[in-house]
Amino acid sequence: MDRVVSRRPVAVVLAATALLAGCSPDEGSPVPADTDPAAAFAAEAHAAGADEAQVAALTDGEVTYAEYEAAMNRSFECMRTQGFQVDVKGARPYNGVTILEFEVGGTNSATNLDTEAGRALLEDCNRRHSSQVESFWQAMSPDAVAYNERRDAALSPLLRECLDRNDVDLAEDASMHDMIAAATDLLVRTDGTDCVTEIGYPTWDG
């Protein structure tokens, strides 16, 4: 059976950082610099077709674990209604917060995750019911922010060293977000040079 396991890599952090920096992670559309991050996330969720519960959870500037869990459960119910098999493994620590780990499997031709249509059906449930709340919880809740700050402090010198070694030009004051973007570009250009993985960013657990 085709299956996918929940994972949320660097892209989630980049998405949140992009909103804080004043641009949309999906379309690059500008958000006024004085826009509250929560308002930006709520606006992004509304524009993406999120349900009212997602928008409401984001509007007050704080996503609690209960709100995150409720959003994920709405996604799971949507997936099951569409015909997916959902196996929730339970809660586990991830990047300073607690997340639900789960597997999703297709049960018929319409939910076959090896097909574009099956993946689109799954993503529609995520988009409508949980994706923006999940991103906020994992990247902008206080514990997640503190974790990201500790990780950036520990790994930014190593990432700069790797990029310098691969002749990537960086400003002296380049942020971690800038360096991750440069590392992503390097990976695409070289088809294999992955500084982010080399320094242990995805698996750091300090």
C-alpha cells in the first residue's frame, strides 16, 4: 500500500520566516512590514481556502497544542472521509514542540498516493483544515521560536563555513534564513551539494 509518513522539514521554518520578513511563502506577494505575524498567517490561511476554525485559531496570535491537535484531527477526519487510511502513531517531541506523528495510505485508485490526483486529494484536506495552524505551531509558538534560536546559534557558523567552502557569496550579516536559501540554491545548481544536511540541521536536537 502506498503510504506517507508525516514530516515537516526546513520548508516549514522558511515559510514562517518569510511571513515574518514580510512576504508570502507561497506566492512572494508583499505583506506590509508592520503587519502582525498572526494576522499575516490568518490572511494567508484565508486566501488559501482554510476553514474558519483555522483562521480563528491564528487570529489571536497564539496557537495552543489543543488548537493544533484539533486542526490535525479535522484533517484526519477529512482524509478518512475521502477514503484514505490514517494511522495516528501518537505524540512526540519535534523541534521544541509536540507533534502528532501519523501515516496515511491510499485504499483505492482515487486515493493512490503514487498519483498526482491522490496527492492533491490529500493536500486539499491539509490545506483546508490544518496546514497553516500546523506551520504556526511548529515554527512560531514560543517553544519553537526558542528552539530555532538555539539551533541557529549553534549551526549558523557551520552553514556559513560549508557555503564558503563551496564558493557561495554571502553578505557579512547574512541571516540563517538567507543562508538556508543560498544552500537550497546550491543544492539545485549542483544537484547534490547539501550543506543543510551536512551540518545536521534537519536532525539537530539540542
